[in-house]
Amino acid sequence: MRERGMAQARRGAWPLATGAMLVLALGMWTGSVEAAAADEYSTESAKASDSLLIDAAHAGKRLVVVGDRGHILFSDDQGKTWTQARVPTRQLLTAVFFLDDKRGWAVGHDAQILASTDGGATWSKQFEDLSREAPLLDVKFLDAQHGFAVGAYGALLETTDGGQHWQDVAERLDNPDQLHLNGIAAIKDAGLFIVGEQGSMFRSSDNGQSWTTVQGPYEGSLFGVIGTAQAQTLLAYGLRGNLYRSTDFGDSWQQIDLKAARGPLEFGLASATLLDDGSLVLVGNGGSVLRSHDDGQSFTVYNRADRIALAGVSGLADGGLLLVGQGGLYLANGEGAEEVRP
């Protein structure tokens, strides 16, 4: 493993190999790096749907998931069957975002950015920077031309031409310690918001041209951020079940108490999604599936019997959930239960 990554791991600052998963060993990252040297394209495998998967997104009605060894899979029947895409990397992919039913981007290790113009069926490599020796961890586009990617060691990249060119704009953030940036989200009627290591928070009201540092409520790592259906309202989440809600674009925060069957939830939270009906779903370690029907003011907590580490979630047309994480894909009901293996 590269020396700098090992140093970060030893001091406990590395946001996991994926920036979203909260328990998987750094050895998974090492395996991905070594595999990348063997072949440029992801290896087709009948077991890809059972391998480590990190994130899920909708490309219109299509479902797309990404994960270890460059695996990208898509489904046109709500997760019943899956097709593996041809992908020009064998690196671990950490996040995927689709602007519409055709145009999407995925990011991962070696600061790679991949793009698709056909709903995730095929991918091309837009950007790579081996010298960074660290992954990108999240990606967000405001429109077909303007997008951002964030990642380890304070990485902030911007494109204004749909990804044909990416520019390092990390100097726009007041981040002298190069804290890892784990998540970026667009907040309704407010702007962009970034969260990361040591509770770091940054916001922009001008589409990312300038950023201000936000004094957050928590000094531990935050693994993600999501805007709700309400204006200026967002949730930031991270280690040991820490979840915070703001209704004023980060000026003030309320901690959300999470009660599991046996007491307060203490599992790390890895990912979130806003469903079409306005409800929110968060997932994380210990098979944790959290759902809110009141704009994030309160959540029901369900811990799956398998206690599988979950890294991503997306909604299904029938009201169920697609869960991804350690062990691959899982179809579940709206609360996260009733597992069905695709």
C-alpha cells in the first residue's frame, strides 16, 4: 500500500477504502489497486452482484450500482436481473450519480472519473490522477456541463464542460490540513454543501465558485450529506449513529436521536437517499436501515438480522428498497426487511 495511505490509516483518519463503507478492511483497497495493474477493463464475473458494492443510483427507471474492481451493473426490471457494464478500470468505485436517464458519472480510486451517455451500459474514463494516491469519494452535477467531485486529502475538482476537462479548485476551500471530503450535495433553494473528516463542513451559495467554512456540531468524521424536500434543509451523518439536521443551510443544527430495538443506534451511517415521495432513507453498519416520513425530524430504525454492512440505497418502483454493501445486492421492503437475493 502506498505510504501516505498507510499513514492515514494508522492515525485513524482514513474514511475507509470507499469513503462510504464504515467497516471494510483497507486490504480491500490494496486488492483493488493490485488488480488494476493486471488489466485495464473490469473483469466480467457472474459473481459481480455478490461482490462489494458501494453506491446505487437511478438512471431514469434503470438502476445502476458500482463497487469493487470497477464493477458496474445495471437493471431494467427493478433489480430482478442485472447486467454487468463494460468499464475501463479495475479500481474500486466509490460513488455514482446520474443527471437523467442517459448521462451519469462514477468516481473512485486513483482519482478516476468515469462517464456514461447511455444510462450506464458503457463507460469512458474522463479523468485520472495517479499522483494523488487517493480516491475520489463523491460526485455531483448541477447540470449537463457543471459538476464537482470531492475526495481524500481535500480533493475538490470542477468541470464546466461536461467532464471533458477537470480542474483542481481545492484552493477555494479553507482546508489547510487537507481533511478528507467525503460527501457533496445540492440543498434545495440554498446551494452546495460538503462534509468530511473531523466534522468539517463547507457551503457555497454561488454554484461552487466560492465557499465558506461552516462551524459544525460534531468533531468526528461525517460520511455524507443530503438535502431534503424542504428548502434549505439538510442532514449530515457519520460515525456511531451521529445524525444532524439543519433547516437554515447549516447556520444551526439539531442532533437527531436514533433509537434501535436495544437502545441508541451506535452504528456508523454510510449513505442516504431522498425518495420520490419525499421520505428519506439512510443505511449503514450493522444492517441499519433508517427511514423518515417527516423531512428528517425523526426516523424509524431497523437492523437487519444479517447485520450486513450497508453502503448504499435506492428506491424501487413498488415502494421497496435496493440495498448495496458487503455481499452485494439486496432487495428489501420499504423498511429494509424481507431480503430477496437478485
